[in-house]
Amino acid sequence: MLRLKNIFSPVLSALLQISLLAAALYWILNSGAQAMNYQWQWDRVPDFLFFYEDGEWFPAELIEGLLVTLHISAISAIATLVIALITALLRLSNSIVGRSIATLYIELIRNTPLLVQIYLLYFVFGPFLDLDRFTTAVLALALFQGAYTAEILRSGLINLPKGQFEACKTLGLSSFNSYRHVILPQVVRKTLPSLTNELVSLVKNSSIVSVMAIFDLTTEGRNIVSDTAMPFEIWFTVAAIYLIITLTLSGLSAWLEHRMHNAY
């Protein structure tokens, strides 16, 4: 009985805190709306998520924008890992040229705003390289997040015991197989929380590509607000969707970290 009490007490405390926070937020928003004579129109929000036609449900503007956001984020995440891994290996290589290129890339990207990088890629390098808007958005996000992720992977490689590399050589494994089967799984396990943070940042930063007229979740939200004059309802809904995505990623990361911990 005492054990159950110890388990449920933190849960009940957390639920109580969330309830109090939600009540306070509701009171603040309701008071502000009354002061502005604003009429809530939450009943119209589902129309921008799904609509029913000819006996079938179809995604509306916000869900279509969400799918574009997830598409961009997924491809950008893969490209980010590739760029980050190559950059991290170059930073740790014996090549002066490789280390210089990797260091220059990291310093340049990390010390300039993402929005400026998007403008440069979209208006300068994009037309020169004949890149479409979607490819430009993916490239901008991958280059930006890759610079930060590279340092995370580099720290993971540095902190890995040298005995792991020596064991791979003793077993006669090639460099590719050594990193694939021995080195990288351990690095990912050690840096998984940091990698998850970068993935969450990538999803949130994907909203900035709306400046290129890509119809992602943020762009669709802005278009709906301009058509309906419902800024509070729409932007709160957009924020809630982003929150659900990021919380899901964090939960998945925690589950994977637990699985990896038990596996090792």
C-alpha cells in the first residue's frame, strides 16, 4: 500500500500542477479576450483540420501543412545526420584541409542566423544551382542543424574509449564496418538526448521556411488567419500541433534510450 502511494503521489502532484497551470492560462486568455471584446470561435477550428465530403474524411489546410512540415523535417533529419557525420570525421581526421573545411563550415553556419542563410540559398545560390523551393528548404535546414549535430557526434567520438578502435583493428574490421557495427551505435547511445534536442530544434526551425512560400504548417496557419481573422484560435492550434510533435519525439527518444540502456 505504501509503495502504491509512493508511485501515485508524484503523478497526482504533476496532474494537479498541470490543471492549475491550465486554469490560470484559461483565465488569462478569457480575461484578455473580454477586454478586447473578442469572440472565441473554437468551433470553426476543426474545419481547418479535416472536412467530410462524399462520405469520406479529407485533410484540410492545417493537416496538409503538417504533412509538408513532417516531409521536410524527415528528409532534413537524414541529410543532417549525413552532413554531421562527415563533418565530425573531417574534424577528427589527420587532413589539414579536411579539418580546415569542417571548422570553417561549423563556424560560418553557427555564427550566422538561419533566416539569413535561407535568404542566401533561396535568392542567390538557389537560382544559380537551379534548386527548387523544397530542395532549398531541406538544404538550408540540414546545413544549419548539421553544424550543431557535428559537434555532438564529435564529442561522442572523442569520449569513446580508444580500446574500441583498437579492438576493431584487432578483429580485422574495415573502417566502414568498424563505424557501422561498433563505433556509431555506441556514439548514438551516448549522445541520444542531445541528438533528440537537435531533431526537435529542426522541426521547430522548419517553420522559418515559410518565408519561401512553402505551404507548411506555419504558412497554412498564416493564410487561414488572414482569411478568417481568427489569430488566437489558429495560432494556438498550430502551437499545439508543434507541441504534440516535439513531445512525441522526446517520448520516443526516452523509450529508445531505455531500450539501449537495457540492451547494453
